[in-house]
Amino acid sequence: MNTFGNIFRLTSFGESHGPGIGGVIDGCPAGIVLDTDFIQAELNCRKPGQSKLTTPRKEDDEVQFLSGIYEGKTTGTPIGFIVWNKNQHSSDYDNMKNVFRPSHADYTYQSKYGIRDPRGGGRSSARETISRCVAGAIAKLVLSQKNISIQAYTSQVGSIKLEKNYTQYDLARTEENAVRCPDAAKAEKMAKLIMEVKAQGDTIGGSISCVIKNVPVGIGEPAFGKLHAALGHAMLTINAAKGFEYGDGFDAGLYWGSEHNDIFYNNNGQIATRTNHSGGIQGGISNGEDIYFRVAFKSVATILMEQPTVDVTGKETVLCARGRHDACVLPRAVPIVEAMAAMTILDYILLNQAKQV
Amino acid sequence: MNTFGNIFRLTSFGESHGPGIGGVIDGCPAGIVLDTDFIQAELNCRKPGQSKLTTPRKEDDEVQFLSGIYEGKTTGTPIGFIVWNKNQHSSDYDNMKNVFRPSHADYTYQSKYGIRDPRGGGRSSARETISRCVAGAIAKLVLSQKNISIQAYTSQVGSIKLEKNYTQYDLARTEENAVRCPDAAKAEKMAKLIMEVKAQGDTIGGSISCVIKNVPVGIGEPAFGKLHAALGHAMLTINAAKGFEYGDGFDAGLYWGSEHNDIFYNNNGQIATRTNHSGGIQGGISNGEDIYFRVAFKSVATILMEQPTVDVTGKETVLCARGRHDACVLPRAVPIVEAMAAMTILDYILLNQAKQV
Amino acid sequence: MNTFGNIFRLTSFGESHGPGIGGVIDGCPAGIVLDTDFIQAELNCRKPGQSKLTTPRKEDDEVQFLSGIYEGKTTGTPIGFIVWNKNQHSSDYDNMKNVFRPSHADYTYQSKYGIRDPRGGGRSSARETISRCVAGAIAKLVLSQKNISIQAYTSQVGSIKLEKNYTQYDLARTEENAVRCPDAAKAEKMAKLIMEVKAQGDTIGGSISCVIKNVPVGIGEPAFGKLHAALGHAMLTINAAKGFEYGDGFDAGLYWGSEHNDIFYNNNGQIATRTNHSGGIQGGISNGEDIYFRVAFKSVATILMEQPTVDVTGKETVLCARGRHDACVLPRAVPIVEAMAAMTILDYILLNQAKQV
Amino acid sequence: MNTFGNIFRLTSFGESHGPGIGGVIDGCPAGIVLDTDFIQAELNCRKPGQSKLTTPRKEDDEVQFLSGIYEGKTTGTPIGFIVWNKNQHSSDYDNMKNVFRPSHADYTYQSKYGIRDPRGGGRSSARETISRCVAGAIAKLVLSQKNISIQAYTSQVGSIKLEKNYTQYDLARTEENAVRCPDAAKAEKMAKLIMEVKAQGDTIGGSISCVIKNVPVGIGEPAFGKLHAALGHAMLTINAAKGFEYGDGFDAGLYWGSEHNDIFYNNNGQIATRTNHSGGIQGGISNGEDIYFRVAFKSVATILMEQPTVDVTGKETVLCARGRHDACVLPRAVPIVEAMAAMTILDYILLNQAKQV
């Protein structure tokens, strides 16, 4: 279950403190110019140490491609890649080897496998998302040829929330602040909250919103391959994700049908809808309108304060995490949300191509 | 994409007004006593006409098994089944043949395939969920041997919402009212709202919550096979679903890490957590606590009032639906949520078995 | 594992003496005119009782479509179908309920599942191939739009073997005799042998050859998706198949490289090869030449003579089969080979479409 | 399609002259002691330069593990690995950049993808099998815990063929000669033939046989997951494979049913068969007897003599390969056959576990 996708498929590997994090991308169309600067820039977006809001841990993550490229272009064969782990402080985890960190995956991995790599969370570390960023960046390169764009942004930190719809923000301003929030005033409040929480060794969660533009009509499959189900699945595989909604989402229940229905009209020869409560997907298939959704993230489980817990023998004990950790995962999760969205949309576009005569 | 699951797999077929709705269940363990009364009872839970809250459409859905059973037991070979369509009023849909109903799948199916069965929504009809109920009922039979129980209930209709956690209700009382809500007082209010909405030819949405008990520790797969991602995917494939959250879900962002973390302790030799913000899943793997989640549903798209729309040529027109429709899908969606949960949990239990030496 | 294919997928169900044999075809392109006469004719090719060479068992197999078709065309949604079992003589199998027939699947199914349907071999019966014929016929309808044709024929019965290459026969004459062999003289000898074997209550095997014309260049996938590996897998799933070879097959080892290599030349602007030892596939991908292969079949396991065996408790006993059985499966397996070839080629053509930008 | 397997899955990547050949193994059970000496020894078996029979090309293939291992044991998480390419003479291929080598994959890859890596055959190179050796070695480590052994050997080179059944050879002697043939006299003749062919710049093919012992009863799946179909598929994905047969294979057609049927008897409380024409698999499921099969390989396509061909523009030209090539691929393919068999058997054993309650 370390493979994602049907046609455009990422198989990922790697642990936080092992030799590296990498993957194999299978099913990437041939002839795509591999813009390595772009890919590296995408990867840099997720790396720690970008601002004082994130962990001071330095991870100079550089991707090395291992196959599937010839004279700068994809060849249609699998693209292997690796980001070597450097600057790992495995000793930070010595005291956790036999102890289960609360709300981490230590206990569940140990129970499932009877063994686990405790250094930095091993496979359950958020470093696993590196491979998603790389594959997502390549998916974006393919999608950009089809004029499809994907933009995610932080829409909530703690109780500070963007109240307006994405159409009312200039999403191009997302990268102007360290929180990755297109509303500068809210961003400042969010940043302040994160610093406050951090000062206490604590952590905070929130939500990320994402908008996908120019997906053609007809992408998505009936029944179990609904496009929003694929997007939801993709988002919920991101570490710390707790929920997913698209279109009006959980608020949809508040509307009556007559308010919620999106009325079709003829927009200069193109069928369009006057509203977009549906979030660009109807019956599981894209209708040509903007696709938008929101992902909930919990606060980071690692806090720099004492917590009671148990060790591998079941004995109760007390744990105090050391190390360099994020107080809020949101800003660094923005590129991951985009990467997963890009892979999903591309995969379903390719899948749709397979269904034609 | 009409197949769901990895090991326990349902492949479904059928349209609303075609000969029938059915499916093939592959990977069901052998030797399970097929309690057909139980399966039929599960199916009856989703059928229309159970109360005045739901559509007066009568669908005497009876399942006929076509294979995979010998002397009342599953044989390990594929279980084919069909529920024959009866009592279809295809003429109700004559005026919709060339018109796209707002917020339905008519336009997207037509665009994707260049052809569609317009009678009763064809494949996109909620009758498709019949096959899920049958497969879910069989999954429940297998899970009951492992003492695993699944209980869903209506937790919100419009703005009427259960405020308390599932632990504070007697879920056994869910079936005591037509809304399938364990809080009798709230249920009454919800029913009143539905009748009000219905009187106006309108519709309303809400949310369904679900609790799964006694899932052993260790179910779920790392990375892209996280148990909650599988559950989220499963739920989002249900017609009209708009969102999914587990554990604290979208509220998780409001908690600081020190509040949200679930502290481990030794409960008479068994490791347990003092709280369950995680919703029974940590790092994508079950931790032995109750699994709970919530699914958002929009209002039914078919309303009995005039709506502007376009026809297949793009010409603007006006549509007024006829026929017998639900004003609120929630009560009838409760068994679907349970069915999808049952299939997912069983599938992942079987998958976990495959990973042992 | 009752699903075949990646994009064009058949999920099959059904036992020999259960209600029926059927399946679900998912991923069939939309808009295909469903020529039911053609499909029924294909099905008739495999049915017993066509000549004195085959079993006198009468199986009036008529396919009933259950979904996926609207106004005579495929809609892109799953095509459910069933062929109801009739004329079953289950009592013929009463004496086999607790006995393992030699070289049948009785013992292995019983061991694997702890239960089995003993009537007519249950799921392991050759009646299971009915669903392949139906799906294969539909695949042929799609392929015929691309001018791709598939022709199989009996090339060996016992030691009577066609010595010449397929190019030296008029394959259109295959259906002129009951053996389905394009060489009339050899066909007569084969028929005589089959009657001889049959007279003794015994059975005989042989091989079937198959030629696929007009597959475009580029179909097949690197590494584990090689086209010939997919074809081989497909053929080896047919009951009684014991081997598969393509191009020069097992004889390839006899040639030196300088003899075996297929020299490329320019055939009026189209690259072609002067010989076709490769069998139309190079590096796992079609090269535009004819694809041809051969499948070995063992003699039917059911013989009408006494055989020692054991019962389910392991006690040694003697079995004498009753019932109406084929003395030679070859003639009736010809349409199955074509059906599996059609499904495989179509699946890989659709898969190839998914890999383009 | 660069992923093999259902539960124990290898995803492979890499080209002949790119940075390296590697893969990701997903689904390997946890807690397996990773005997790296054994794995390296398996890898050494396939490498060139082992004897004068094989190419003098030196490939010091050393595997580097990238993930999935902790303190010498598998952790259940994906095992990434790479073998770095060294000693590549890419300039040997300069003259082939724009020319299609006869009976290679140059033309088909170029046609499929519109681009290809021409150095050493790129992805279609036999170096791709390195990743199979590594994964196969790990599968063998797991299987050895279940006492399952796999032994392949060269059974034919050109027209020199082992006439006797595997039971009549001491397979332990396979590694005693460079041909990997358990019959020393035949091995000498085979070696002589290979040297003769090589002296002329030509190549020769043959076949490899394989025996798998101690597979428990019940492994394999009905219909499309028959164990021999999975083995056949696995073998046919190996470069230069042209055919697969198991049990009596293509000779099965010569036997009458009464000769071919394997009679069951009670062998001290264990059901067994007196003969094993079936090759250890009945109805697609293992019956506890030895599994054996044979794989046909064509002669290597690269010959050191002039051959007419065409270039990428379709212009006719003449090619003379340079470089260091095998005159016979058989000896080095023996470990690949074993590796694919090991992966397949382990995968199906794990799959079978998933079907139990």
C-alpha cells in the first residue's frame, strides 16, 4: 500500500533516519521536459527551516533522479528518484526507542509489525511526503501543458479562519507570507498564534484549502472512482489529516435543495453553472467549473513538554520529546496538498483517456 | 472503477430503470453461514417507503443470489447477486431525456460518455447503493464472528445537530425512529424539519456519524493505505456525500497538541488511551479504541419545483421534476454508511492477514 | 482473482450447477453497438452438442444483459450479464460428492476452502468460460472498429499436428469442420482419433493456435506488462491449458541468432520485418506484424472408466464417472482462446491510450 | 506496469546505462533477517563475466538497501534498493542511436514513446532483471522459513536437451558447471556448442526448467488467478522468453486421459498422487506435489555480424553491433527464473492467507 494511483503511479519508500526517501513514478507520459529547477523549488516549499514558524531542523533536500529520463525528457519508463537523508540527529530519539509517543504511530506500528524503526518516527515520519512532492511536481509539469493549475493555501490555524470563499482572495499572494495564507491580515494573526503556541512547547492545527482550475468536463469515474472520493483518499493519506470536504462540504447540509442546486446556463456556447456549490464535481465527474476542497489537520503530536505514556512492555512512564519540531504543520503541508491533488487529477485524466474508442 | 476493495471486493452493476441492480463479491472467506434473513433486513433498511419521511416510491427489493453459496454457506468463490428492478415509472423521466437536471450527474455523464441512460438517473441513481448493502451485510456477517460491530446514525439534519459525542447516546435506540437518530427529542425536530421541507417540494441534507467497535490493533496500512483514508474514500463514493472527518475531524485544528494528544496507559495489562481524539486510528493504523467518523450529505438534487437549466444542445429551458423522491436522504443513507464501513474494515483485516509470515 | 484485465475488466461468477454463469464487464468504451446476434453466435461456438465430437450434453446458453446498455449501445457503465443454467443433471454427481476425481480440482478446492460445490465441478467447471465468451465477443466488437481480427484454430489433437505455419492455411476454412482445423485432411484424421478415443470412454488433448492481425505498433508495456506475458497469462487461465508459446516458441532455442532475427526493411514507407520469428511482439510491445501463439491443452480429466482414488476422509476407493462429457476439449476451446485474446488486446490498447499526453 | 505481484510487490526502475537499476519491494513480511550475503550471492549468479561462456562485460553489481530494514531485519515497510551502474561503455552504442537493432525493442519503444534511451537498450536491457534477483532473493529468504525450495537449471541449449524428467537428476549438481545443467555430460556438450556459436559472433537459445518443492496444498486462486497462469506470466516477462509449460506441458496432448490422470492415494495419512503429470497444480491450485515447469528462451538478438536494418527515419542501412555480449543467455537466466518463481509463490501464499477467516 505504498503505491498511489492507477495509471500515473507513485511507489514510495524511505524512513526519516534511513539512507533516504525516494520513490518510483510509473506511467508518466513520455516526452515531458523535466524542469528540475521547478521540481526542486516545489521540494523546497515543504522543507523545514523556511521561516521561524517552522522547525529549525535543516533538511537540504535535493532530489537525485535515477532513471526514466533521457536528454532531459521523460521516456515513459519508470522514474526512480531519491532524496538522501542528511543532518539526521538520531540520538534525539534514543529515549523514545522503547516508549510510545502519544498520538504518534509508534504503538500501532509496533503492534502491527512487531518491530519498528524508532528514529524520527521511521516510516511514519512526515519526511515520507518528500516523495509525494517530487511526483506531484512532475504531475504539475504534465498538467501545465493542459493549462490546469492547482493552488492550495492555509485557510485556518486554530480558531483563526478565512471566512470568505476562495474567489474573494487573490491566491497569487499565498506565497507572500510564511503561513501561506492569501489574506495578509489573517496571516499575521495566524503567525502570531503559532509563535505563541510554540513558545509554550505546544502545537496547533487548522485547515488547508485548495482550488484546481481548468479541469475539463468528464474526469472522474462512476461508483467507486468518483473524483472527489479519489481526492479525499489522496488528502487523507497525508500525515495529520483528519478530514476532507469539497464544494460546500459539511455546510452543504444547511442548504435546502433549491438553494444548493447549481443552475446550468449557456455561457456563450459553453454549458456552465451560475453557482458552484458542487465544487466542480457532479456525480463524481468534473463539470468544468473550479474544483475546490478543504483538508483538516490536527496539531502536531510531538510537544516539548512532559507527557505520561507507556513503554513497549506496557509499563507506565513519562516522556519528554527532544529535537526540532514544527509547532504547526500547515504552512509546510500546503505543497503536499497540491502535490497529491496534481497526482490525482493527472491520474484520472489519463484513466479517462483509456476509456475512449 | 466499479470495483471496491482489495481482498474483499465488490464489483457492482446496474441502473435505476434497467433489469436490475447487482454485483459480484470476490474474496469473501469460505464457510460463512449466509443468513439471508439478516441480509434482506439490511436491504430493507435502505429501501424507500419505510415512513412518511422518505419517498412513497415502493421498491420491494429482494436479493437473489446467483453463485458462491453451497448448502447455505459461502464457498470462497465469487458471490453473484441481483435485485430485480420492479415498479419503475420510466415515463416520469420522459421530460428529462434531453434536459440536464441541476446538480445531478446528467451533464457530466453525457459529456464523458456521449450517451447516457436518462431513466431515473441511470447508473448515477442512488439505487446503485443496493449492491453495497448486500455486500456490506455479508461483510457484517464475517465481522460479527470477530465481535466487531458497526453502528451509524443520523447526527444532523439541516441545522439540527447532535451536540454530544457518540459515547453519550444509547446507539441501540437508533432504530426507534424514522430518522435513525439515537436522541428521540432531536429526532422529532429533524422529522418535523424534513416534513416542512417536503411540503414545499424542497429537500435538505445533514450528516451521519458512525462508530466501529472492537477492531483489533494493527489494521490499516502505512502511506497510501491508511485506514481512515480507506474509510474516507469509501464514504465519499456514496451518492450526495460532501465530506468526511474522523476523530475530532475539522475541530481538531482548534485543539492544541497538549489537549489533543491521547495519553497511553496500562488498562489491566492492555495498552489503552485515556481520551480518543484520534478516533481509534493513529498513523493510519487502528489502535484498538473505538473508530468513529462523520459523513456530510448535501440535500437531494431533485426538487419538485421549477428550475432553469439547459438541454443537451445547450439551449436554456425550464425543468420541473416529477416522480417520487426523498426530501432527505439521511435516514436511508445510514445503512449505506454501515455497509461501506463493514466492507472497508473487513477488507483491511484480510489485507493485514496477508502481511504475516 | 475472478477479475481479468486492467481497463477492460471482466469479473466473472457462477458454478456449473448453480443458478447461472455470468459476469460484469467494466471499462468497455461507450457508444459501441451491441450486436447481440454476434455475441450469441460466439457463445454458440463454445456450447456442447454442436457435433458428435463433443458432449451430447445440451446447453442452450442464452445471454441476458442486465445493465450498461441503452437503446442498443454501451453506455460506458458496467455491463452485467448472465447465462442461466438449464438442463443440469446434478444427480450425475451424487457419487462424487465425497470423492476426489483424479486430475480435477476437487481435492485442491476442498483443501483450500474446506468446502466445495461438487455438482459438475462447481466453480472449476468449464462452464465458467461462458462469461469469457460473452466478454470476448464484446471486445471483438470494439476491436473490429479498429480492423483488428482474431482467428484461432485447432492445430493438434493427440499426435496429429499441423506442420505448417499459419500463413500456409486458409484460416477462413476453420469453421468448415467440427474440429475447427483449417486443414480438411488433418481435420478428418483428428475427428477419427477423437471418435476412437471416445469409443473407449477415454479423452485426448492437443493444441490451439491463434493469429491476431492489424494490431498497431506500440501495444504492450515494459517489464511486467509485456504483451506476450499478458497473452500467456490469459491463455493459461483457460481450463486444461498446460502451455503457451508465441512466435517460434519452444523451437526458438533451435535457431541461431543470425537465423532468428527478423530483419527490418522499408515496405513502401512503413517499417516492416522480412520474417516474423518474433510473433509480432518485440521487447513485449507489438511491432505491427501478425501476432501468433499456440496453447497446449491436456486431455479432459473425466473419463468413463474406473479409476482408483480417495474420498474426502482420505480413504481409498474407486470412481467411475457418469454423465455427458467431452472426449476432446479442443474444438470448443477455440472460441475461448479467441475471447481471451480479444480481451487482452483490447485491454492493452486502452492501457496504451492512457499513457499519452 | 513496472510493478509485479499482489501482496509481495516489486516495483522496478532503471536503465542499462543510467545511474542504476533498483526497485521497491512492498508487502514483505516484517521480522525477516535480511541475509545480505545470500542476496549478494544470488545477484552474483546473474552477473556477466562468471565464465568464458558469458559476456566478458564486468558488472560488479552490489546492492545497496535504502529503506525498510532496521537492525538487520525487515520492518514491514517498503524495501528500496539500488545497484549502481558502473563500467558502462555507452560509446559502444553510439552507432545504434538512430538505428533499430533487429529483434530488439528499439523500434517498438521508439514507436510507443516517441523517444528512447538507446544506450545498452535502455529500459529493455537485461540489466533490468537485477531488481528481480534482489526481490527474488528476499522472497527466497521468506520461503525458506516455510521449507520451500526452488531450483532451476538449463535443460536445453540449441538442440542439446535433457531427455529425462527432473526427478532423475541430482539438481544439487546444477552449480557444478558454467552452463548450470545438472547432467555433466550434456553440460559439456552445451558449453561446446555455445563456444562454437560464440566463435562465429552468433548466439543460441534453449530452455530452463524449474522445480519448486514443499508448496503446501491450496495455493493459487480460481479463474484468473490460477497458480500456473501466475507463474507463466512471471516467466514470460523475462527478457527473451518465448514460451512456458508446466507439468507435461505441450506433450500433455499426446497422452490419453487414462494415462495422464494422476491417481490419488493415501500416503500414510497424507493424500498424494501416484504420478505428477499435473505438475503439482490442479484447477490452478497447488496439490502438494512438486511444481515443475519449463521456460523457452530465444537466442540473444545482438550478434557480432553485419545485418541489414532501417534507421529511425525508415531508411535502410546496415548495422554491426559492437560491445560485449552473451552468446547464450541461458546460464545467467537460471537465477532470474528462480527469482520470479520465488516472488510468485510467496505472493500467492500471502494472498491465500488473506482469504481465511
